[in-house]
Amino acid sequence: MSEPLYVPVLPVRQHARVAYERLRPDIQAAVAPLWNLPSSSGTSPAQLKKAHWQRELRRVRGVHRRHPGWIDAPFAEAAQIPALAAILAECTAINPLLRPVTGPERSEAHQTAAVETARQCGCGIGVRVRMPGEWDGAVAEAVGALLDRAGREVPVDLLLDLGAVLPGRPDAGKEALRALDALVALAGDRRTVAVLGGAFPHVTDDMMRFGEPHEEPRADWDMWHEIRAGHRDGLSRLRYGDYGVQPPEALATEPGAGGPPWGVLRYTTDRSFVLCKVLNGGPDRTAGIRAAARRIHDLPDFRTAVASAGETWLRDCVHGPETDSEGTGTHTQWLWAGNVQHMTYVVRSLPGT
């Protein structure tokens, strides 16, 4: 089984699963998502068996017929861990291409459940090391203890998770190198080592004018090139990861929680994240969405309409009738189209493709 080139951090939600499904076969083969169950705050262990995300989890499991990924429950509450462990163990037992995830800050019960599942299924585990700010050397000791618990017989994937990497975090590359120096020395010859960091920025009510493309610099891409330029021993197989077209905090959003009366069309270029805010209601909805799609379609950096299903959707939206809303999409469609174009472009921008 070949190692992935790209590790997107995705929620177990319809839009993310559809985006993964709609990747071209050669692109999908290079992508190994880190799937995240949503928060189920206050849900009892018994209720988790009937949680709203169970159906989508089954669909995620079903789309991983050929290529690997990871499955995590990062928001598990202490009382939920046994039930969630059983759910993930069943998922991995049915499809061992989906590996369980734990981390050094997780409880002993969480770590034990992930390690035992990996042993029983022979699939290995992902160790997700969160680093939202500066590297804390004390974390290395906890990672070492977790690796000792797994033992050499359990294959380990090391996932350094930096969360959001925005322009206000200029030292992210240097901190990531410090962390990798410590972690790779501990991990030795592990299966996959990836740095996860960066995403489209969080959009607020007062951010951007409707229909006007807004560009944000890709600080995470600059960080990635800084890490690669570090020429550290043991990092020749380092993999790139990010949070796709949503900010990291979106992972914790529970389905059905509602949202603003507007949406966002998103596009990725070499240097920028392009966002275009659109109204999701009212008499001007259709014209506004088609005009926003046209503004993106007319960008000098727009790739051809056959570059991915995301570009195809934008092209079709532009050329749809002004008197009919068909093809203008919903939040779900805007997100899957954005993720398809983003994941496709990232893979094609990485060495080895």
C-alpha cells in the first residue's frame, strides 16, 4: 500500500464525504483523509449508537474501498469513550483501511482503546499530536510513552497537527521543525509522518462585500515550503496536510446547528485563498450566486472547467439561467465543490505528482 501525498482533515459530514467521492481516481489514490466525528456534547453512551452521524460514518467507511485513511473522535467526553471506542473498533474491523487515532493528551482509556483496536485489526494507529502554538518539549515524553504502549508490532502514523496557520503565526514553520526534530527521533521508521496545518479563514458577518472576491494569503503553504527547505534528516517522506476549505473550529460544529443567511464560494490559487460571499435567500439569490461564480471563473488563476468536479460546478453555475435557481447550489454543494477543487490542486502541487 503506497503512502499518501496529502492528508486533509475532514469532518464526518455529507459535504466532505461527497468531495472525497468526487475526486478523480488518480487524485483520490494520493489522498488519505483524517476523518473526525463531530461533537456530541451531553449525549449518553446509549444514545451514541443512534447518533445523527452514524449513517454518514457508514458511508465514509464504504467509500474507503481501496485507499487508507484515519478515523478520530477528538471531542469524546470521558463517559463516552467506551461507546465511541466500540463504534470505531467496529468501523475498523469492517474496513481496516480506516485506522483509529489517539494522541498524547488523550486519556489513558482513549489511548488504550485505540491501541487495542489497532492490535486486533492489524491496521495500525494514528498518533495525532496537537500543536496550536509553540512546541512544548514536554509533549515528547508523553508521545514516547504512547509509542511504548503501542509497541513495535503496531504500525504508527505520526500526525503533527498545527491547527490554523494564518499570517499572524509567522513562526509556525520553525516551531514545526522543532517538533519534528523531537518526534521523528522518537518515532523512528514509522509508516507516515505528516504535518497538518492551515485552512481557509473563518468568515464572519462583517467580512467581505457580497459578490466581491476576497483573497487571503496561504500562510500554511509558505510554512510547508519553509519546512521542506529545512532539509532535516528523516523528513524526506514528510507528508502535507491541512483542513481543506473550512477553519479547524468547524469540526466541532454539530449537524443541524443552523448557520448564517449567506454562504461562501471558495477557490484555491498558488498564493491565495479566494472567498466570495453570497446571499442564500431573497429575490437576488440566483443572480448573486451566478455573478459570484463568474467572478471566480474569470480569475486569471482559474483552472479549466475540467480540472476537477469543483471547477465544473463553477462553470455550470455561471452558465445557468438567471430565471431559475437550478445549479446555484446550497451550503453542502458549495462546500463539496470547494473541497474538490482544493484537494485536487493541492495534490497536483505537491512533489511526486
